[in-house]
Amino acid sequence: MAKIIDGKAIAKKLRAVVKAQTEQLKQKGVIPGLVVILIGNDPASEIYVRNKERAAEKVGVNARTIKYPASATEAEVLAKIEALNQDEQVDAILVQSPMPAQFNSEVIQAAISPAKDVDGFHPLNIGKLFANRSGYYPVANTPRGIMTMLKHEGVALAGKNILVVGRSILVGRPMFALLERANATVTLAHRYTPIDTLKLLAQQADVVIVATGVVNLIQGSDLKAGAVVIDVGINRLADGKLVGDVDFSSASQVASAITPVPGGVGPMTIATLLQTTVELAGQHHDIEMEQ
Ligand code: NDP
């Protein structure tokens, strides 16, 4: 039976580190500021944003949400982003996805100052990540949180064979880059990967990371014995139950360690968002923080 990787517990430890860092900043007169822009009234987004605000408050980050109706124009949101880019009190800006159809998410992501790009979606930050540039720059919080989890669990990455399923800019692509940077051999699978190929790749992988939104895409019989499984998917079944992209009951019989859904990757994403916010504040004020 696999070890269950407790994302909630690891996120709690990370939040304690972040809280200690906000206290260091506070002593120097700096309170990290996070602004979330929420456009429209998608109920799931409203819950995510509220959770982000609450979690931010608890660690001493000053978070506020700016709401726009679904009828808002791209021009007015761009003008707001420009004002926030100039605002000294604001260290981190994010625009909650999904955005209404009249918005081009690429335009919005590129408008946020790279120095305040807490989601790591600005093309400059993505380019630095893929080019493995030195120095500090923000990286997407879900894959970064997964790296923290893997480190916490003592999972060796260098020289390992790792399969990432899903290639979104939110998860799969930056996950690929972070793992490659950690000297793993990484395969990136997607919708066009034939299912037989996917299963073959999974059977050879030491670590399998799945972020597709497809229920039961990976089963226990697809895995190599002792593989580490990170399930990013969040899917709500007809009966209201939340499940991932991996069939937990069969996979946990074969894997050496596996993340549950809920309680795995999800809590790490929010804690990492706060970590990145505080780091950006440190960067803006040229303050080096203890880890
Ligand atoms: P997207 O819909 O943006 O991307 C899904 C990816 O999965 C695409 O690259 C797609 O391929 C690929 N895919 C779809 N079907 C298959 C298939 N049958 N076989 C192989 N690959 C497939 O989703 P996100 O990356 O934003 O999110 C993925 C999942 O992770 C969702 O369930 C989401 O809710 C969850 N999530 C969870 C987070 C957390 O904190 N726990 C954070 C972010 C997301 P292609 O590119 O070819 O279309």
C-alpha cells in the first residue's frame, strides 16, 4: 500500500515558513500586497478567490480582490493592471481564470509586470524558466508546489524517468521545465498521445504526474511497482464527490507514494502562491529573507 502524501500537512509547514518571512518583512516596514482580479461570477472561481484571501490574511499578506462584472471590457481591466503595476503597495497581481470570452488571456498575462507576476504566466518569466536562467523569477505555483512536495518526501529526481500528462501553461509545461531543470528525463504527454503509448510510458516512469481533468485516466495496472504518483486533477463526479485523474484505489496498491484528491496538490498551490507573493515583496524592497 502506497504512502499517502499529505499535501495539507506539507502546506501547513510551508505557510509557517511564509508567515515567519512576512514577520521579517514587517520588521522592515513592508507588508506584502497581493491583488486578485476576478472577472464575472464563476462560482468555483469565487470560492478559490475567497480561499486565497483567507489564507493570505493568516500569514500576514495584505490581499484584496477587485471584482468586475462578466460584461467588463478588456480595456478597463488592462487600465487597472497598469495602475496596479505602478502601485508601490502592490507586490503581486493575478487575474483569476477562466476569464469571460471577450478577454484574451495572453494579452492580460503579458500586461502584468513580470516583477509582480505571481502566477508566473508572463512570457518573460516563462522564457527564463525554459531557458533555465539564473536569478529569481516567479514560476507557476502548482508545479512549484509539486516540486516542494517531492523534495519534502525525499523523492530523488536526477536521472529519473518522469512522465507528465497534460501540457497547460498552468501545470504541465512549467512542470516539465522544473523537472528537466532538476536533471530528470521528462516525457510530456497530451491529448494526442495514443492511450497505448500513454500506458507504456506510465509503466516505465519512476514518477507520474497527471494534470488533465480526465477521471481515471491512469490506473494501478498502468504503473511501475513503486512509482511515485502526483495527481493534480480535480474532478467533481455526479454524486458531488471530488476525484483526481488517477484511479486512487488501484494506483495506491502499486505506487510507493501517492497524493490524494482532495488534500494533495490543491493545498500546496495556495501555500505556494503566498510564498511567491512574499518573495516578490522581498525582491521589490531588496530584502533577503531567511528560509
Ligand atoms: P487544461 O484543460 O488547461 O489542460 C489539460 C491538459 O490535459 C491538456 O494539455 C490536454 O492535452 C491534456 N489532456 C486532455 N485529455 C487527455 C487525455 N485523454 N490524455 C492525455 N492528455 C490529455 O487543464 P489544467 O492544466 O488547467 O488542469 C488540469 C487538471 O488539474 C484539472 O482537473 C484542474 O482542475 C486541475 N488543477 C488542479 C490544481 C490544483 O491546485 N490541484 C491547479 C490547476 C489545475 P492538449 O494540450 O492536447 O489539449
